[in-house]
Amino acid sequence: MAVSATRLKSANLAKDLLLKFKRPIRQTLLSGAAILVCLAIWQLLCSAPNSPLPPPTKVVSDTWELIIDPFFDNGGVDKGLFWQLLASLQRVAIGFSLAAVVGIAVGILIGTNRLIYTAIDPIFQVLRTVPPLAWLPISLAAMKDNEPAAIFVIFITAIWPILINTAVGAQQVPQDYRNVSQVLRLSQFEYFTNILLPATVPYVFTGLRIGVGLSWLAIVAAEMLIGGVGIGFFIWDAWNSSLISEIILALIYVGIVGLLLDRLVAFIGRLVVPPETDH
């Protein structure tokens, strides 16, 4: 009987493991198949001698040195893709962090005060519709330096979804919670930490996910204009040199990094926000 129970337990454990990993494996296989199909279609469409774009096989052959050695550094802007991406990520980290701090703080402030929200919301709605690159000339004129100007563009691009989502979250605190805080006579700090913040965090992470994606889009576009080391300028420099394969490779890397940034923020959000309250 003991042997049978052990075998049954082992069988159930194996079944649970199979069910646990079945879905991720299936998703991976489906994604891999879709990528192969896309590559095959790309290869067929761009294999003609007069094709304006290279097929994937030519992209790999033209950029093989960049692929196998992303860490070279010959000085100036002649650096491998690792250093180009790292420079862009450093700018994004600074600008996005500033946007997160300011956006969350201001969002909670205006979200908890209806009068301030009513007064300022039209201004925010106008400013958030300004395209990121439209801020670049203003920031260059004000700061007289490319680096802080690029960081400001990231900041001003990322702050709006963070600020607006945080404000909406602060406004969505149920009235019952507020009544309970009044009955218990909670202090402002206790109300913030025990009621307002937990209710607002899911909305905050929604804004952060949108903001980090917009940050990555903004820095690539801004770097095309400000120059220096960065993946955006790398793409623009490759265009000026008619190196289409290098542009395509850089775009693939940009997409991968953007996906990883989104997944990173989503992962942190799942650690902080209980699944049942995630928005």
C-alpha cells in the first residue's frame, strides 16, 4: 500500500508539472512558428535582385560582425550595439525615474483634491498631446546641452500616463473606505499608507507600463537628432551611410529591449499588486 501511495503521489506530481509547463511550452512553440513564418514571407518578398530591402539572410550576412561582437569600442560613436543600447537605456532610466517620482506625487495630489484636478486637468490634457520631438527644440534652447535635453524629452513624454493614471486611481478609492477611515479616525499618514496607496498602486503600474514604452520610443527618436552614442543615432548614421541591414538589425534590438522593459515593469507590478486587484 505504501508503494502504491508513493507511486500515486509521484504520478500526480508529474501531472501537475506537465500541466504547469504545458501552456508556456505551447505558447513558445506557437510564437516560434509565427516568427519562422514571418521570416519566410520576408525572405520571399525581398529576394528579388531589385528589392529595396534586404532579405533576412542578407541582413545576417551584412551585420554578422555587429551580431557576434556587440562589445567593441573604437572610440567616439564607433561602438558596438551593446554600448549603443546601454547609452540609450541610461538616458531612459534617468528620465523615466524622474517622471515616475513626479508623476506619482502630482497624480496623488490632484487625484485627492477635486478643485485642483478641475483647475489643472485641461492644461495636462493639452500638454500630453504634444508630440515628444516637439519638445526637443524647446529643451535644447533652455538647457543648451544635448544630454539633459534628451532626458527632458523622455521625462515629459513618460510623465503624462503615469500622472493621469495615478490621479484616476486616487479618485477611484471607494467611499466606504473613506467612511471607515473617518470612523476609525485615521491620521493622514495612516489613510495614505493603509487605504489610498494600496487602492492606487494598480493604476500606477498601468501608467508605468505605458510610460516606459513611450520613454523608449522617445529616446530613439530624440537621439536621431541630438547625435552621440545611442541606438537612435546609430540608426540615423546607418541611414546616412545607406546601411539598411544595420538599420534592420538595430530595429530588431530596439523591439526586443522595448519588450523586455515592458515585461520588467509588469513583473514588478505583479509582485506589488495582488492579482485580484490588478487593472
